[in-house]
Amino acid sequence: MTDPVIRTLDDSTADLFDTLPDPLRLAETHRLTRHRADWKRVALRDGRVIARAAWWGRPEDSEPLLVNWLDVAEGEEEAGAALLRGAPWQVDELELDLPAGWRDVPAQRAAARTRFDAARGAGYELLAERYTYRWTPECGLPDRPGRLVFTPEPDDSVFLGILRDISSATLDAHARRAIAKGGVERAAQEDLEFFHWFPSPRAWWQIARTPGGEPVGIHIPARNPSGPCVGFIGVLPAQRGHGYAYDLLVECTRFLVEQGARAIGAATDQGNFPMAAHFTRAGYPVVRERVNFFVPTAADAERPAGSAALGG
């Protein structure tokens, strides 16, 4: 058996990327995602593609931010790992998108396992497993509970202060890793910068308060490159235990619908059981699952383990 040949693609060879079977339906998932041809790589054996990966970044980025497409033929885990290890862009996160309920379908479970092994062979470790949701009008529009008052807030420093408090007791694995690397202040600042990246109006951001004026949390209705989405839902630690995250989610949903949304994307860690329950109650079906891997650093030694284990 000949050794694999690894190639970075360009516009003239981009069609090679589409020659590998797609048992996890990644092409469907990424139909609205824009990948640069020169941020795609393939591994070939005897002229046949046996592994492929695509790196993603925002239009303004000079280098990609993460790997968000990885396919590896059965038995070619080492070729997939080599494809990642030898890339000219060493990003520290890899995102694998999977069909909902993939563990229950033997062919999908085997395909996912091959990709997990390739990622681990390249030095990646599990960060989190996530549910991804897609609300449409057929799901029904949830009624507002009416317990909170929602208002815009133009001052970023107010949002930053609330984000700081929310981050201090978060269940989100990405946020906990950011805190381990740079502290609560830096993690909150990174969240704020991410919200500003959304190509949707800053005026959409809202603070939730009790009728008496006590801050409860924030919600960020947003649009990303794929369309309207729940950008962020966060409840202050002192206000938890009352189910307020559901109120924020309903308001976020209804706000986006009032802005013309006909479909709304969202995601949460599978280990965040309260938020997953709120999405179910609000009528958001799980449409895909996502597994996030990361390249560990010294700061990650103190980070709590990923929110879910990858079982059979």
C-alpha cells in the first residue's frame, strides 16, 4: 500500500474535496458555510481521496480560526491525523458536526468514531458535546411568561459587568476553558467581542429585569452568516433557580420573529441540562449534534473535564 499524499487545494483542484463519501451529511450542514479553497486539504492514496478537512474563518481573517469539517475513510485514521498535524495553520479547536442520534445508527457511529480517532491522533482532546437546534414556525411560537421586563442597553460596560458575573458560574465548556486560560475578565471580554462580530444590530441586545428593576440576565438575538440565531442567553448567578433562562429564550425567539426570522438556529452543551430542557420546552427540536475538540495547553490542566464523554 502506497503512502498517502497530502495536498492543500486551490481553485483549480477544489473539486477533489467533493469526491469522498459523506455518511454524516456534512455537505448538507455546510451548504451555507463559505470555505476558502486554499483552506481545504485532502489526503490521497493511489489517487483516491481518503481524508479531507476544511478550515474556517471569518471573511476578515487572514488565517482560519478552527477546523469545522473532517472526513476520514474507514481504516485511514492515521492519514486523517497526518492531514491535520501537517497543516500550515495550527488552530486549537476542531468541530465535528454529526446527525442527531448518531450513536443509534451503526454506520454513523462507526464513521464518527473514525473521525474522533483521527482528531485524537493529531493531538486534539474532547472539549464538549453539543446539541444544535433549529426553530421554525411549524414548531409553534412560545408565549411570553410575562415575569420580566426587557430593555436595550447601549453601554457596553454594563453588558461586560453582567457577563463577568455570568461567567463566574457558567456551565458552558468553552467559557470555562476561556476562564482557565485568561480569567473571568478576559473571558467576558471575549464574549463581548464575539457579540460585536455578529452582523446584526447592536441595538438588539437586551437586559432582563424583574418588575422591581433587579437585573436578571441578558439575551442576544443575532444573525450569523447562516441566518438568525440565539446568540447568547445568560442568567446572573443570584437569579438562578427560577427558570428565568426560559423567559429569556422565549423573548429572544419572539424578538427575532418580529424582525422577520423564519428559522432560528441555536446550540447548547449537552451537559447543560437546564438549558437543554428550556430549548425543548420552547419548541426547539435538536437537528444535529456537535462535538468540539481542542489542543490542550498548560492552562487546561486545571480545567474541568468536558461536559460529556464520547461513548460507543
